[in-house]
Amino acid sequence: MRRDDRIDEAMELSTWYRDADNDGFGDPNHDAEHCDEIDGYVDNALDCDDNNAELHPDADDIIGDG
């Protein structure tokens, strides 16, 4: 919102999610509201383990690896 209490559509940002392991998927528990992209953050909250770049929705599922 602008100071005159009217909504400024250009500032309505985006929710960004921390991507600590740099795999392109963000941590749903660590978010930030910002108009522009933030370094180290992505626009999705799909990472199930943001400390391991090998665990994300596009990773190969190896049966029996635990």
C-alpha cells in the first residue's frame, strides 16, 4: 500500500521462499514478501529438504534408499 492507503498494484510482491541448497525449490517455512526477486529465494515452496540439493520434487526416486 502507498502512504495514502490506496493499493499500488505494482507493489502488491510476490512471496519468495528461501532456497538454501540452491536446487531451484524453496522452503515453505522460510518466506519473504517482496516486489522483486530476492537473491537466494525462489517463487515456489516445493522443497521437502532445503538442506539437501538432491531432495526436491524433480529428483529421481531411488527405491529402497530410505
